[in-house]
Amino acid sequence: MIGIFIITGASWLLFYYLLKKNLFNSWFLPVSRILHSTVVGIGILLFSFGIPLLLKDLIYSLEWIPYPDVNLNTVANAFWFYTKSVLTEELIFRGAFLSILAHYVSEKKSILFSAFCFGVYHWFSYGMFGSGLIPMLYVLLLTGSFGLVWGYMYLKTGSIVLPTIFHLGWNFSSSLFYDYQPFGELLFKINRSREFGGLEGFLIQFGLEILAILIAFGLFKIYQTKKAD
């Protein structure tokens, strides 16, 4: 948590001296904005996470086995872990860095660069650096694509709340249903009735991930359109 406070303080100073703005006013005021962004973020999450999960269920004929004795302490620890990691990542990659970058170059270039940095960062956070060209490109493409969506959300709303809620919800939900590191399958264990190996399995997984990203981006664009009306 100390690191988060340090990053927040540094972000405030950068905002104040380079953009002549108060970071806290820009991100968190009025309070109704936080509540609105939270609701929108959860709504987008439910569809972008739920629809690919349902399709995966149909494709693999999944059998969901709930744990009879859910360890609530582990669930709480997982939520706290992802809260800290997501806040750190959002402050670094979608916080003052992206705002300042967008002030000096175009929004498109700033989002692309931030997303690329976000993808490269996951080579190291996932321990993927040096694991081979294909796995590294896969991680770069998927995490970078999520970074594109979250960066776009951030610049278009002017608040870090919506991408943070979506990012946190995605990571935490993954830990409840999937074998996700460092926490995984906290509520359910999945048995597959069908298996797809090799290229076929890879393409299915890749397609579902891309579908989730496209759903999230599409829903946010719809939200923008409705808000503008």
C-alpha cells in the first residue's frame, strides 16, 4: 500500500505542475461520478466476462463443481491482492502518465504506447520474458489489447474509476472461475467433457479472449453514444 500512496503522490505532483490540474478533482469529483462509473464498469464486466464464459461452457461442455467449503478468508485475501495490484497498474499505465502523454501527442498515439508498455510489463509480471516468441507475443497482444480498452475508457471519461473497476472485476472474477495465478478456482473447479489440443485449443482460447475485449469496447462505445444523446 505504501507504493500506491507514493505513486498517487507523484501522480498528483505531475498533474499539478505539468497539466495545471488537481488530480483528485479530475478523477473523483463529483462523488456521483464515482458511483456512475462504478455501475457502468460492473455492467460492462458482466457482459464481457459472462458471454465468453458461457460460450466456453458450451464449447467444452464444462462441469462446474462448487467447492463445498469455500474459504472466505482466501477469497478476501484474493480480492485485497488484486485491489492493490490493479490500483498500482492503473496509476502507472492509465494515470498521470497517460494524461500527460495525451497532452503532448495525440490520444491515439498515447493510448497505443501506454497499451504497449502495459503488455511488455506483463512479460515480467507473468514471468514470461524469455519463454519464446509465440508465448510472449500472445501475452503482449492480449494484455496490450485490454490496455487499449482501459486507456480509451480513461481518456474518454477523464476518470480512473471506470477502468479500475473493470480491471479489478476482471482479475477477481477470473480467480473465482479459472485456474488463475496466484489465486484460482476459489469458488468452482471446472471439469471438461471435451478437450481441444494444439492449434485448435489455442485458437478457441484466443478467440474467446478477443471476443471479451471487443464486447467491452463495443459496450463502452454504446454507453458513450447514449450519454451524448
